[in-house]
Amino acid sequence: MKAKKLILYISVAITMTINVVAHPCMSPYSYCANNPVRLTDPDGQDYQESISKKNRTITLSGTYYTTNEDATSAQKSVDFWNKQSGKFIYRVTNRNNKTDVTDFKVNFSLSVKKIGESTDDKQKRRLISSHVMEDPNKSGNGYSVTADNNIKREDSNGYTSQGKLITIKESKKDASTGAHEVGHTLGLDHFSSGLMTPGEPDAFRSDEIEERYIKMIIENPLKGKITKEGGAPCGKGIIPRESDKIDLEIYKGTVIKNEQYNE
């Protein structure tokens, strides 16, 4: 059997440099918000989990950057989660000593930051993305409302990209869609019931926040885990260095409703 010669003709120059004329949006410094001096490298962190063994609290915080015209919708969506504060207890039990039990009250501290006005969708996305990347606490997210026809999927009222950038249909800006998408930034994928069902309307969709939601939000950062929905990552939680820690190899966590909670 005769060996065949393989001849390679290179007729096109290959370069690692981006053609800024052909691709003006693909700056080599996009990863640091086009500011190579700061070199702020986005790490996908979308919320913080602060544990206080002294106060017996777990506080989940994050910032949602939005334009002035979308701020009302964004505030309503984060307020939905903030109103869950105190409703749940995260109970940790020593796996080798069942009498060693500690209850932590779960609080939400999500905030909205207005970053100016923009009616152009592309400009809005760039403005929001730059603020998210430069968030000083590394727990920044974006929130924007767009015309219904900009979201092509008929069964979708909104979506969250990169686990941190929320986009909502104009017709759904006052519905529970925003709170649902905030749930994705907190590391939640879809569930069979409650707020986080895949579709809306849905026979099993409600405004209920289930115990398993809270467990996932709390334990993902403790495990260094990122949930995925349809192959795409949901939000990533981090635990600040100054925070206390809970070792899930020693302790088992359970979420229960706080019977002492008063509206």
C-alpha cells in the first residue's frame, strides 16, 4: 500500500489579534470592561452569603444594576425576595452528635442601583454590563426590560444570561417573571412547583418560595457548586472571607419554616 502525501497550503494568514473594524464590539479588553488599567476579571459571582454564628443568621445579598426606566420593575422583583427574610430557618445538625443543633435565621438583602437613562437596548446592555463587572463586592447583577418582540421564544417571558443578566418582556415587567429571574441569579434552576416552574402560565406556578429553594441557595456556595439550567450556569454564590463557615461534611443542613415569623 503506497503512502499518500498530504500537502497543506496556507493561503490565509492567521492571527490572534481581533479585527476591530470587522468586530467593533469584541475588544481584547472586554473582560475588564474595556479598562485594562483596572483589570477587573469577572468571575461569575452573583450573590454573597454571610454566616454569623454569633447572631445565628445567614444573610444573602446582591446588587441589581438597572436603568432609571426599569428601576420600578427591578425593585419589585428584589423586594419579593427581601420579604422572605425571617420566614425560613436553616437548621444544622452534627452528623455524629444529634444533640448538637444550631438554627440560623435566613435573611435576604438584595438592592437595586440606578445607573442612568437609556432607551436603546444595545446601549442599555453595555451600560449595565460595565457596572456589573465593576461591582466592588463581586455580587453584581443586571436587570433590564425590553420590548416583547425582542424575546423570540413564545414560551419565554424573560431570561437570565451568564447567571447574572436579567431581561424581562415589557408586558411582564409588573408580573412575577422578574422575581423568577432573580431566583436564577441566586443559583436556582427550574422546579416542578412554586415560583421557579419553567413556564408562565403554568398549572403548578405560584408565588410560593419552597424550602428546597432556600436549601439550594444556601448550600451551593458551601459546596462550591453552580447549578445549571439547560446547560447554562445559574448564579454563583460566594462566602466572604470574614464570614463564618459551615462544614457540610460535619453538619447536615435542613430548611424549615420559621414558626415564630410574624408578618
